Amino acid sequence: MTTQAEQDYLKAVYMLQQYSSEDKPVNTAMIADRLQVSPASASNMIKKLATMGLLLHKPYRGVTLTSEGEKIALGIIRRHRLLELYLSDKLGYGWDEVHEEAEKLEHVISKEFEKRIDQAMGYPTNDPHGAPIPDAKGVMEAPDYRPLTQLNEGQTGIICQVSDRDSDLLRYLESLGLKPGIQIT
């Protein structure tokens, strides 16, 4: 059984791994920045998680999740994204409000509650921000999206996913009608 803090670190490493490359591996500073903790605190937790067998830490070369660490991270991400969708679609929360609520709830809901949300929502594959939801077995398809910044003037694209980390940005994008599924030129 892992603590909330340990789960937060594992989730952060997973998310950072998605946007890092082999020449820029996930490091202590990136984790500390993502979780808004001191580098010393991040370093201590990294050592603890490595001792627990949940991640591999190579000093000065970064960290990677073990298969067990990834399984835990994907479970937390699944609960988080299901909660975001449930809060948005069933309880009327704005897409700019769901992230913070889901952050609080993702650690405390039971497997049964997670299963019932999944069923009540029709076994969804994406959260309100377009992010993929891992399935009940912990499998998550890696989306093959291109950033809109890679489109040339006059090209058409569809918004597939928007980061949920900045509520102000989400409110601004919503005011412009820019949400997942919207075609833009």
C-alpha cells in the first residue's frame, strides 16, 4: 500500500516521462517543479520509491518507473480522469474546476466506486480535457497527437487534448470555444 504522497510522485514521474526524451530524462528538479516541493524533498522521496522497487534512480541520469510503479501511477491517473469526467458531466463542474477536485478524491475512492463511475459514464476513453483514460487493466493507449503549433497557416486541425493544469487558461480557451473535438484553421 502506498501513501498519497508516494502516489503523487509516481503519477508525476509517469506524466513527465510522457513528455521527456532519452536525451532529457526525468530528473529530480523536474519532479520537484511539477509537485512544487524542494529538490531535497523530491530527492528523499525518489530514494524511498527506489528502495520500494517502484522506480529506478540513476544519479545524474534521471529516474524511470518500474513496472510496479507504472501500474500504481496508471491506477491513480485512471481514477483522476474518471473523476474529472464524472464531476464535469454528472455534477456540473466546469472543466476548469475538475482537476483540483479530482486531485483530492483520486486517493480516497475505492475500487468499487471507481468501477461504478466507469460503468455510469459508459466506459469512457477520454476525460473532459481529451486525455486518454487507462482501462481497468491499467492499459492506456498513447495518443498520436501533433501540437497545434506545428500547423502551418491555413492548415486545419482538430483539438484533441488540452492540459488541465491551468484553470485560467482553460477558462480563456472555453471563452473562445476551443475544446477537444473542435476543428480549427
